[in-house]
Amino acid sequence: MGDNLRRLRNQKDISQEKLCVELQRRGCDIGRTTYAKYEAGELNIRASVIIELRKFYGCKYDDFFEGLEE
């Protein structure tokens, strides 16, 4: 899932730091270090963060799970 998080962030051309500021503005208390662990696959992402990321990116939930079934 971390690769998909990174891909979506890079498509939006936004840094982890700026993304975390946006998530904080939307009510998700998340720092850059924590988000970096999501992208590295070291920490499971909370559902509330996925919900806000989907709104921010304007994507489908499936985009977060692409390729994980294999």
C-alpha cells in the first residue's frame, strides 16, 4: 500500500510535509515521520487518514489497494 500512497502523492506533486499540513487542516493529527512510515510500509494507515486522502486526491478507494491482491 505504501507504493500506492507514494504514487498518488507524487502525481499530486506534493511533499510529505505539505501533505501532512493539509491532513492536519482536515482534522487528521499526523506528522511527516508517521506518514513516511505509511509509505515505507512500516505502519498501518488509519481508515480516517485514507478517507481524507481520497477526498484530497479525488481518487477511488481502489487506488490505494491497487496491485495488493497479487
